[in-house]
Amino acid sequence: MLKSPITRLGGKSRLRKNIIEIIPEHTCYVELFFGAGWVYFGKEPSKVEVINDIDKELINLFKMMKYHAPEIERMLEYEFSGRDIFEEYKNVTIENLTEINRAVRFLYLITQSFAGRGNNYGYGSTRQPSQQIFHKEVLSAIKERLRNTYVENLSFEKIIDKYDSENSFFFCDPPYFETAGYGFEFGEKEHLLLRDKLSKLNGKFLLTINDHEKVREWYKDFNIRELEVNYTVSKEQKARGKYKELIIYNY
Ligand SMILES: C[S@@+](CC[C@H](N)C(=O)[O-])C[C@H]1O[C@@H](n2cnc3c(N)ncnc32)[C@H](O)[C@@H]1O
């Protein structure tokens, strides 16, 4: 199974086996909230594939890996972990950078920060600094994997409109309900829009979301499975522990 090249809050690295096992037959695989794309990178390629996220910098990274991998590789060859470089990348005006420079900057901030959040330089007394921020082999595997995939950067409802068909399968991993987000509004209004769109789908969907009374009510007409997940991505002990997560699907 391929690994994602980045970490992202809410990444499905632990749950992906459970999800991949129950993906139904389909021709077109659509991932609406790509993030680090753990499920996409873990599953077998489908005939047609679409990855989408509203985050412009994140999608730019995957686009540049797809189209300009050799140049990214060249730029990363001598890049190493350092607090001063991290701060410089963080504070740069991105409008002045090329798309390739922006991709390298994003990759640097994500891979060199605590929990991949890009805010604070990641260091510690029990871990070594990563000497090289990226390995050639990883980049070339990712590039190969992305070769036949449409890379989109729109809000989820537009992607549903564009790609829905009887043979489409949508994997949906939106920001959790009532938890810290990704800098994009995703409250009850957006969750209800997603529910309405999914309810009218011609294709199939699988949604992963935190266990919440309201969520159970919204999706009461669909199949709901409960899973217990261990979260460790937090500095605060109290924020670690077991949480229930729901897998909801219409097939
Ligand atoms: C829970 S994460 C996805 C994690 C991913 N499955 C993984 O394995 O890393 C949710 C993602 O939804 C994206 N997002 C937020 N609002 C969105 C919207 N309206 N349309 C599409 N993507 C959105 C965020 O940028 C974030 O990357």
C-alpha cells in the first residue's frame, strides 16, 4: 500500500483498511475531501479517478507532483530541516512564488511541522530531524499514481454535480461536525448541503464522520457502522484517546 506523502489533521491512515474493504464496484472513484488522500493512495486504482479539495495550496502540491516531479526533486535535493528555513517559508508572500515554489514551500511546512499543521517547527528530544525532506522514490511513486487522475480544486457540491453517474463512487471524509476545521467554514449548513446532495445521488457514497447525535439523525435512512479509533495527534494528553467514528453508506 502506498503511503501519503503528507500528514493532515483527520487523515485516514488508521481507518483506511476498513474503508477500502467495503468500497463497492464502480468505474469512477471520486474523493471529495482529499486532504492527505490516505484511502486513494491505499486502494487499487479505478478506471477513472478524481481527487478534490478546497485547499488551493494542498491541491497545487499534488498537481505539481503530477506534472513537475523532476523539478520538485531537484529543488528538494539539498533542502534540510531548520527552524530558520521553516520560518522563512512560513512568512513568505506566496503570490510572489511560482506554482512549483509554492508546492515545495507547502511540502516543507507540512513535513517539518508538529502533526503536519504547518504552524510550528517540529522538533523533539526523542526524534531526529529529517535530514532530507523527501525521498526520490516516494516522489516518483506518487507521480505515477497520479498519472491518470483528475485533480480538482472546488467545493464538494460542484464536484458531485460534475461527476455523479450510476457508476460513480464518492468517498467523503469532510471536516468533522463541531470540531476545529481547516480554515474553511464547514458548519451545520455545509453538512446539511452534503447530506442533501448525497441523498439525491445516482451513484454510491461512503461517508466517514465523527459520532454525533445530529449526524445519526441526518443519515438515519442509510447504513451506519460504528468504529472506535485511537487518536494520538495532540500535544495535550486530554485530547488523546478513543473516539467513535461512523461509516455511513448507501449500498
Ligand atoms: C478530514 S480532511 C480529509 C482527510 C483525508 N481523507 C486524509 O486521509 O488525509 C477534510 C478535508 O476537507 C477539505 N475541505 C474543507 N471544506 C471543503 C469543501 N467545501 N469542499 C471540499 N473540500 C473541503 C479540507 O481542506 C480538508 O483537507
